[in-house]
Amino acid sequence: MTEAGTPVLAFPEGVFPGATHHLVRAELTARRPRRLHGHAFHELLWVQNGRVRHHLPDRREDLTEGDLIFLRPGDVHGLQGRGAAAMVVSLSIRDSAIATLGAHHPTLAGTGFWSEAADPPRHHLDMRRMAEVNHAALRLERAPRDALALEAFLLPLLADLAQVPADVPPEAPAWLHRACTGAQRPEVFREGAAGLVRVAGRAHPHVARTMRRFMGQTPSDYVNARRMAHAATRLLGSEDSLVEIAAECGVANLSHFHKLFLAAHGQTPQRFRRARRQQLIQP
């Protein structure tokens, strides 16, 4: 909650009266913020270029290009550029628009603006997803500042972030949900167990103990399952060689790739590709 005496920014009503949202780009200076501030609205903030220091009431964290923050009324923070050309994009959104969106899509509960986490929810987008968000932001700037344009921008992003793996028990810690969600992405599972641990933000032994307790498997087991699910999709949807697909999954040794795939799908990659394609043509 916002502490007494903390400045609270109001929605920029005077710029576009009646608008549901307002988007701005800002280049940050290296000057440390004199005071933290809160908001009387929701704000989606992402780093478009450079590095940014994010000041919170109890700590500070460094953000890089692709980091995205959901700020809710009551969240308190401040921003500081780190180095040259530190730029952020800020999307201010009326509370009523967020309330309506949440009512229309109850599955968003726990995601982004609807998270009950104490700190502002933070995500990292890879280069491809960041490019998609930036292109969508350009379309949003040109569109009417109404609820339809806002939902067209937000829903694809939120739907992507809300894809929590079904194999993670609801009672598992929030950080484990985030880590397993992140491990669905190639840029994470390509690193192996180290990628999952990095997204979790916890020590490897702690991540391993928690996964064994709640899921009965190790970080390596979980990541390898994600790798082989991705490999199966690529085998059926492309003409890429096994060497290329194995490298895309982060498995440099082709013999090891065969072993993992056989354990996961009960067939070698070649037989899997051949059999599934024959079934599609001749059911």
C-alpha cells in the first residue's frame, strides 16, 4: 500500500479527456529519484532500450531491455537510467478499464495487474516477443484511445503470460509457477536446468528440493520434458534436420538427444516424424 506522504500520480486526464489509456516513451536520466511515487491508476511499463534501475521501498533491481513491469494502484517505485539511452515505454490505464477487462476474462486472476504478489509483477520478454509488443504499441498509438484498442493490445500479451503449466500444483510457491511458465520458452529451456533456476531466482539446491516436494521431479527432468515436447512439434512442423532441432532445444550431443526423445515419446525422432506424417495423410 502507498505510505502516507508518498506522492501519488493521477491519470493524465487533461491530455485526452475520456481516454481509457495513455502511452508515452521517456528517456531516463542517470539521476537517482528524489522520492518514490505511487499511482492512482494501473501502469504497464517496459524497458525498450538500455538499462534501468528500478527503486522499490525495500530494495532496488536492475532492468534490461525486454523487462516488463505491471504496476497497480498502491505500488510504490521510482526509475533511474543506467548508462546512455535508457528508454522506457509507459502505458497508463484507467482502473475502470482494468476492472472491466478482469470481469470479462476471469482466467486472468493472478496474472499481471490481477496478481496478489506484494511486489509489482515482473516478466522478461525475448527479442521476438519484445518486437511484437513494440509493434502493437505503435498500432495502439494510432488507434482511438478506447477500450477496444486497449484490449486488442493487452489481451495477446496477457494470454501469453497467463499460460501456467497444468502440471504445477496450485499450492506450489508463486516463484515456482513463474519458473515453470518461463521454462516453456526456448530461450529458457535451451539453457537446461540452469535456465529454469535463473528464472526462479533461487539457489539451485532450493529449486531442486521444492520441485521434488511439489512435483516429484528434478529441474533437469522438467526442462528435458519441455525440450522434447518442443522437439516433437518441430519434427512435425518443419523439414529441419535432427541436428538443427537438437541444437534449438539446447542439446548439443545428437546421441543424447535421441536418448531423451526415445524416453519421452517411445520412438526415435526419425520414426516419430515418419509415423505421424503418414497418419496425417492416411488416417
